[in-house]
Amino acid sequence: MKIIVLKFGGTSIGSIRRIKKVARIVKSYTKKYKVIILSSAMSGTTNKLIDMSKKISANFADNEYDTLVSAGEQISCSLLAGQLIENGIQARSLMAWQIPIITEGQHKHSRIKYIYKKRILKFLNTGGVPVIAGFQGINKDLKITTIGRGGTDASAIMFAKFFKADRCVIYTDVEGIFTTDPNKLKKAKKIKNISYEEMLEMASLGSKVMQPHSIQDARLNRINIEVKSSFLNKSGTLITKKKNIINNKIITGISSTENDSKITLLGVKDRPGIAASIFKPLSKNSINVDMVVQNISSNGKETDLTFTIKSYDLIKTKKIIKNNKFINFKKMIFDTNVSKVSIIGVGMVTTPGVTFRMFQALAKQKINIQVISTSEIKISVLIKKNKVTKAIKTLHKEFNLNK
Ligand code: ADP
Ligand code: ASP
Ligand code: MG
């Protein structure tokens, strides 16, 4: 029998009623496959744990944070395993340290490096169904680590890789990957097949339906992912290699972000290397700078520089810039009322004029573009947060995604 990995997200196991439904889904696979389950925490649990840590300190120790926030998965896994046992399936919950799942990198943002297989294989061979905690691992110092919000997606992909699974099925609260968030735009359409490349861009640009690292790992290891609903028995979306996809659309999807901030430094004394002097200490502090524009100085001496970061890094960023002795500027202004809207599609590589069409469609709706960034298969614009819904609606229509 082949191995299959099933991942259940927070809403899918968000109540006892849902857990019972999940147990029935699991049962439907056990005749044909050896099943490995990866489970998230029940929806809301991880957020509650994080809120508690914040009440103790804004700088709550990273290793204790990981121990704390990984606790939610212990609850959901044991409940699901208990339900499966109740239904006559030989199940067992497993936390990362019991396997173990080895991670590397920093706390809060670790990556799975290795998964010990022997005991799980033995259990599978006796007809057992392991219910494994997603999102967590242990590092070489035996400390509990986590792999970033939404990390159970990445855990599932890594299990599919190490166990050479036939497939990885991601069960969630929507029917699959849509042209844009179906909870934000009713006209969003389910996509039948999407390439790793496009899904990676969509995920990185704000479509939280899949965690970006998980797609990167799936692409590297050529793991087919099926995303589908745990509520409705309907076909979902297949995430696969480009070669398997026929698509006549220029744009495949639209993504938007919710937590960007824009910083502008006015009157920066210009000299070769100034941008590096500004960004080096930010990168050293693990602050991710996203979009950047630097204006040409009108007098050849001073320039204005604008860039975006994640809003949770704003306080730290302001502090670092203020304390940077290698730069000179007149004023720093910031804006948390911004959002990045992106159109994504491999079709744009071969179609000229996509940028123009995007800008014109937004201009017609009087949506002002503040910053632009592009890559081969995506165009992103920074706009006012309160214009996001309108922008998505406009672009969805402009690029024929309503049909
Ligand atoms: P889970 O708890 O199952 O991991 P998430 O909340 O992480 O689920 O992801 C599912 C959510 O992703 C959906 O409820 C939906 O609002 C959101 N989403 C954002 N963009 C998209 C998209 N393009 N297609 C489908 N869902 C999307
Ligand atoms: N429980 C974790 C989170 O909420 C991991 C996950 O859901 O995938 O981020
Ligand atoms: Mg998720």
C-alpha cells in the first residue's frame, strides 16, 4: 500500500463535531492507503497562546514562545487520535520530540531538516495511523522549535518528502485555491490546477491558504499537493509542475497583504553605498525589506528613499534607523495604512502590456499607486489599505477572472 499524507487545518478540527467529521474522512482513506496525519491546533488556540505571552512581555523569550505556542497541537492531535480509536482505527498522537522531527535555524522560524522514520514506518506497517503535531520540531539542543505561522502545511510536505508519499492532501475551510481570497471576493473562482511557481508567489504575496515555505519544499521535491475542503466532498485544486498545466489566462490569481508599513526617509545625504548603509543593519536584525524606491535627488546631494516592511517590525526598524550613525537624513515618516496588491501569472511572460493594463484599470478607479515592484510572473503595487477591495474587484474583472 502507498503512503498518503493528510493535513488538517485549524478550522477543520476546530470543534468536536468537526473532529468527528475529520475522523470519517480519515477512514475513507485507510482501505487504500497507509495514512499519516498532520494536524494544526484548533482554530484560535495558537493566537490565544501568543496573546498570553504578550501579556507577560513584548519580548517574551523566543525558546519559551516556541514551547508555549506549539502546545495547541498537542490538544488537537490527542482529541483526533482519541476519536479515531473510538471509531475502531488504531491511532496514536505523536509530538515532534517523540519522533523526532529535527529542525534547524532560529526559534519561531525554524525549518525541518530531518524526520526519523523507523518507528512511524513500523507503526504504519501494523495498520496504525499516526496523528502528528504540525508546526513543531526539536533542534540539536533538544529545544522545542516552531516553523512559522501556518507551518503545519510545511510539516505535511516534509512528511510527504521523507516518507515518499504518493500525495499530500491539504484539508482546509475553502474548496481549494481560488483566483483570489473567496472570503473577500464572492466572484473568486476555484482554480483546477496551479503551478508551484504561481502558488509560491501567491502565498508569499499574502494568500494565506498555503504557507510559502511549504510550496518551496514541494516544488524542490516534486510533491503533488491537493488542496480541498474538509466540509464539502468536492474536488479541490492540484498544485503541480508547470508542464502539467494548460491555462489560457494571462493572470492566474490576485493576492493582497494586510500588515505592511511604508517608511520614507526624506532628504537623505546621497553618496555611493547609502542604500547599503541603510539596509545592512535591518537585514542583520532579520528585518525583511520588501519594496524599495529611491528618487533621483534634484540637487544631486539629497535623495528620498521609500521602502516597506512588515508592520510588526516597525518599532524595531525606526529605532535602528534613528541609531544609524552612517546615514544622514532630514525626516522619517511612516504609514501603516498601506497594502500590497499583486497580480500573478506565468501567462504574463509571453504577453506584453500587462503592467499598463493593471495601472490603467486602477487609475480609472482613482486608486493611487505608491510603490511598484515586479518580477517575471508578478506585478505588485502598494496602495491605500481602504482601496484594497476595490482594487481586487477591478483587477479580477480586468483580467477576465470572473469567468
Ligand atoms: P487552515 O487553518 O486550514 O490552514 P488558513 O486559514 O490558513 O486555513 O487558510 C485558508 C484561508 O485562506 C481561507 O479561509 C481563505 O480566506 C484564505 N485565502 C486567501 N487567499 C486565498 C485563495 N487565493 N484561495 C483560497 N483561500 C484563500
Ligand atoms: N497552529 C499553527 C498556527 O496557527 C500552525 C498551523 O496552523 O499550521 O500558525
Ligand atoms: Mg493555514
